[in-house]
Amino acid sequence: MIKAALIGLGKMGISHCSILGAHPDVDLCAVCDTSRFNLAAFEKYSPFQCFDDYREMIQTCGPDCVLIATPTRFHAQPALFAIERGIHLFVEKPLCVDYGDALELTTRAEARGVVNQVGFHNRFIGSFRAAKRLLELGALGEVYHFVGEAFGPVVLRARAKTWRSSKTEGGGCLYDYASHVIDLLCSFFGEPSGVTGTTFKKIFSTGVEDAIYSTLLYDCGLSGQLSVNWSEPTHRKMSTRVTVWGKEGKLDVNSQELKIYLRRDRPDLALEAGWNFRYMTDLVEPVTFHLRGEEYTAQLDYFINRVKGGRPQANMNGFSSALATNRVIERLLGDRSSAGNRGQGLGAAPSRRNFTSWFANLPRFQLFRNERWK
């Protein structure tokens, strides 16, 4: 049995707690959180030892591995504390808000030889894994462009500050949402050599951005668009999609399905000319515990199996790949800064006095005004 401990009892922490508590190879011995409300519930209703200090928890329980699911700002210190003691680590995404902290964690974890993994769960979704395999097998021929998108209804109104709205704690849409897409694109195509035309939009938030748009560039001539918006009310939950164009076809994939159009038959891939469809029911690998999607259990299974084997090498989702995502984020921040903070707002709203005339001049309003509803 692998002895595990958990730091952070928010939404993701409780999800991880549920999965690890049911895992046949894990003894979840302790949990830690600074919230007395959360700890009181766990003390009353769970069998786990409860702590409000991660140092005390680690020194008291001596776990084989630690999972960190705190707000991003607080990843670095407990992770370093665990690494110094040779404890294997799973850290929620992104690895850190500060690039220097992410680099230090990666360097120290590799030097110490501990198993390390970051919770970019898209890499464990069946449709995205199948898309990556098809790209590696050259199904589209030479790939020349892609679009990576994510939309969701996280911030739909101005509201009181939370850790998500803090640039230093959660990092805004860039770190919380866009990092998922960036990591997936790096998995598909490698790390881009540059970015250009980066625009940040503050839609409802004041301290952080709500949307990010940019072009990613590669030395081989490949290019791609990044389009992410967490203030999108037309989506019930986060929706991530990647579309890829190549000389031999087109691929369109999200968490539910994979569509691929080919110019010619590919019997070696069991694909025909024209459109081919694969659905999540065909692509999901079974897991022992299903919670919020099979990918969350799949990523923890992968981590626990590596801890059991003691093999820090060959990690598809380790600190080093998460560090590449942090580097891309740094490039986006630099490009946005060099462009003179373009796109920081939506522009001044019309005054109340002029609103009617302003609205009446909109082309769409003119269209509706001149048509009769039937």
C-alpha cells in the first residue's frame, strides 16, 4: 500500500480525496487545510488524520507521496518541503504562478529523483490521447495550422474577490484556464518558439484577465491560434477543443468525440477517405472509480503506479512538461506587455444619455427593427 497525504480541501482536493480513498493501492492517512470549516467536517465525518500545518502532517505521518491541491500561489513551499524529504509529489495545475518557483521545483525534483506529476488532466482523456497518436502517426500529413480553444462560465458578473480573481494566487484565466490548452498543445506539437499578437481581455474581472487570444509560432513553419474565455455563458462547463489542419486532412477533437477528415483511405489506421468519427464510448479506458470524468482517476492511477514502481523517468505529465507550459505563459505575458497592454478592457461604455441612439445604430438592431416577428 502507498501511504498518501493530501494538502488542500477545496473542490479538486475533495475530488482527489474521494479517488484516493477508494484506491485499492493507497492508504490515505492524512489531510491538511487551513480552513477550520473544512477541517471540522473532515474531523467529524472522515477517518483521516486532520492537520492545519503541512509540515506537522508530513513529519507526523511520513507519507510516501503527497498531493497538493491548494490555490496555485501556495504550491511551491509544501512541494519543496516534500522534495527535500524524498517524498513523491502530485501537484495540481498549473505548477506555479511564478516561473522561478516552477523552475526550482523541477530542478530539485529531478535532482532528488522523486516521482513528480502535475494535474493537467486533458492528457488522460481518451479522445485527446487518440488525437495525439494520430498526429504522431502522420494521419494528416504535414500539419500547418491549429486552433486550441477553451470556454466556460466561470466569471459571468463582477463579484467580490476570490483566489481565482487574484493575479498572485490563482493567476486569472491565463493560469487557471489557458494553461490547460497550452499544455495540451505542447503535448500535441511541442513547445512553440514564440508568440505574437497576444491580447488579454478583462470582461468582468478587474484584477485579472477573463480571456486570452494569441498566435503561437514554431520554427518549422507551423502556427496556431490560442483562444480562451472563462466568461462565456453559452457553455455549461469548461469545454476544450483542438482543430488541426494538415495537407492530407483535418482533425477536430474535444473531450466527447474525435472527427477526422482524410483526403485518401488510410487502411493502416482503419480510416477512410472523408469524415471518420470516434466517440468517447469507443476511446475511454476503464477506470475503477469514476468521478467527474475518467481522466481524474486515470491520472492518479498513473501517478500511483509510478510511485509503486519507483521510476521517476518516462513521465508524460511531469514537472518538466508543466515547466514548458509556464514558459509559454511567460512568453504570452511578455508579448502582451511589449504590445503596450493592448486589449486590457472592452472600451468605454456609452453614457446613459446616449445609449438609445448608440444601440439604434448597431447593424444588428437595424436588422431586427426592419423585420417583423412572425
